[in-house]
Amino acid sequence: MNKSSTKHGVSCAEVESIFSLKMAVPIGRQISPEVDEERLCVVGPAITGKFISVVFTLRDGRVRPISSRIASKKERRLYEEVRKALEGL
């Protein structure tokens, strides 16, 4: 069991599914605290139907999750706004 699963109730399979389902939207990148590698955040539905937020980095061409948790109301609202904007394209 990993920390996100224990602390936030998000499994590794759910984190992997947010990328494989191709429904996640980017909502930002970490600017504070300053870190050596760029950290990005996406929000989207997992295979279980939960909306989760995943902070990750790209390392050696691979997605490396740093943390994951259930998405906040604000993050879910941002998700809906971005999805609606993309539908109009």
C-alpha cells in the first residue's frame, strides 16, 4: 500500500487510469516551494469514478506520480470549465 492510498484513499490503479482514460485536464504547475524538476497537476476521473488530482513530474520520458488525492470542489469546477472549453474547439 502506498502513501496516497493510505492517506488519501487513492490507489495506484486509479492514478494510472487517470492517464490511460485520456480524460484528465491540466490545471497547473507547482511554483512553490521551488523544486529541481517541474511538477505538473492534472485532474480527472479514475476508473472507479472518483475525481482525483495527481501531481507528477516527467523523468526519463516517463510519468512519475508524486502525490494523488481526491480532487477538491475547486479542482472539479476547473475540470468542468476546461472540458467545456475543449468541446467548443
